[in-house]
Amino acid sequence: MAAKKKAAKKVTKKAVKKAAPKKAVKKKAAPKKAAKKGAKKGKITELIISKSRTKNAVAKCNVSGDFYGALDAFVRDAIKAAESRATENGRKTLRPQDL
């Protein structure tokens, strides 16, 4: 019995020696990506409206893919008109009456 206990102790000691703590390796920071140069000035790249919220707001109909772009254009035009009305009235703040 004593020989088995010694053999078991030797195995665990070897396992402990092999399982030495590893040194922490520092990860290199990922290189930053440059901004896309393909976007032209005046070209609409992002939607103001949220597609998922728009779809959730519609109760009885389906929403086509073209609807989002048209709605976004409508909202942009409304904002431009409200902005011009506010500046004509000497204000820098858009108010509900500007719509």
C-alpha cells in the first residue's frame, strides 16, 4: 500500500510542476481603420429614421424596402424647411411650429 501512495504522490508532484503559471501575454492593439473615402459630399449615406421602429409602427401593412428611403427623404426635407423657417425668424432652435 505504501508503494501505491508514493507513486500517486510522485504523479501529482509532476503534474504540479508541469502546470506552472503562464505569463500574461500582452495583446497588440488592432490597427485603426481609416474612414471610407468613397462617400461624396451631399450623398445620403445613413438613414435618419430607424427601420425597425418604422416597421413596428406600421400595424396592418407590410413595408417595402423603398419606403424607408422615401420616408428618410421626406424627413430630411421637413427638417430643412423647419430650419430655414427658424433662421428666418431669428432663432437657432427648431420648434414644433416650424414644421
